[in-house]
Amino acid sequence: MKLGAYLRDKREKAGVTLKEMQEKSGIRKSIIRTIEKGDFSKLPEPNHVYFLIEKYAKVMGLDADYLFSRFSDDLPEENEQSKKRQQSQNEDFKYLRKVLVGFGTMIGILFVLWLILLQVGSETDMFESTPIYESTAFDIESYSAEEETSDSGEETDKQAEEEEESEEEESESESESTADISYVGMNNNTLFYDVSVNGDFEVTLSGANSWVSLSDDAGNTYAYEELSEGEFNIDENASTLYLTIGNAPEQELTVGGETVSSSESTDAITVHYEFNIVRE
């Protein structure tokens, strides 16, 4: 009895189906059929036949070494597989040798071309080079001139910065408060303030769009419209200033550079102001 028939006989007597053998051994049914027919040369990898029979024998509870000894004539010789592997390795070596020979030949050709170029260059001064000390000569006079130019430029920049700082200080001094404001009290929705000024002063508004009415007792109307910002020079003859803001919490009000808050009007949206102007 051949090895394949022997294994099939053991499996069928044990009542193990091909499907069950596949699940237990992990060998596909088509491979199991090939093994049981003894067609080991038709396996996808014939050199794996010993490994497959070991798995088959383990599932069936058989001694794999006993099977290899008893049915050694049915199994492919390992020497044949070794010969095939050796043949494949020899082919790989031959291919590698061809690649190395070709690479060495190419390097040799390039080396010969390099020697030819050197010979031609020496005869025609093709590769004549300028000494380093000539190409990188240091011009002290030009360096000194550049350094003086740089120093003068730095001095000019410093002077410009000082001028800008002085201009900023002047603008700050000009924007300083020109009025002294004191809160007097509130009647209904009108806030009363005393304003002490020395010369001309401005009223400025900025913020959300609001209805604004600004006038004085000298008959001047400065604003009577919706606006979000504005600057108004107050007449020097005015002694009382009347201001109404429709959305006071969203507007920032300054009089003579002093900020006037609407917090005294609690939650009122429309706030009326009356400023009593005292000129010094």
C-alpha cells in the first residue's frame, strides 16, 4: 500500500471527512486529495510534503517519523530539492556576476575618459585656476568706506527715531485733558456736570451708531443726526452744553479729553447730559 492510500484509509476508518480534516489540520481539501493520491510532485510546493504529512499525521494521531521510514520510497528525495535550489542559486550567481562585470567595465571606460580629459586640459590650459588669495583679496579701503556708510546710516536712523519720539510726546501732550469735569447730580434722565476749561475744548463720540443731539446756549447746533463717531469744537461763547445720546451704553463720550461715563444713569438707554461750562 502506498503512503497516500494508507493515509486515506486511516482517515476514512476514523470517520473524519475531508472538511473536518481541513478544519483540524489547516490544509486545503484539494491538497489533502493530492496527498492521499500520492501525487506529491503536483503539490504547489513539493518540498513542503514532509511538513504537510506531519500535520496530517498529528491530526490522525500517527507517528510521522514511522511514516517517513516505512514509505520512504513514496516520498520525493530531499537531494532532488537541494539540487533544484543549488541550480537556482547558481543561476542567480551568474546573473550577479554579469551585472558586476558590466558595472566594472563602465567604471573603466569612465576612468579612461577622465585621463584623456586631464591630458587634453594640461596641453590647452583648460583647467587653469586662479589662486585663492587673488580671488578673495581683501580691500581694506572699500571695507572702511562701507563701515563709515553703515555708521552714518545708524546715526541717521537714531536721529529719525528721536524725532518720532519727540513728535509722539508732543501729540500726547496736545491730547492731554484740557478740562476738569465733576459730576453734580441727576434729575430724571438728565446728568448734570460742571466743566472747568482753559481755552477751547472738544466733545468727541465713538462707538455704535446712535441718535445724537448736541447744542449750546449760544444758539449753536453741532449734531442732530445718527452717527457712530464725531469730534465737535465747542464755541467759546457757550456757557451751557446740551447733549442727548440715544444709545449711551454703546458710546464713549469725552469732554475736553476727559471720559464721561453714563453709569450714573443706571439702566437707561437714552441719556441726556447738561454741562455747565466755567472758563478760567
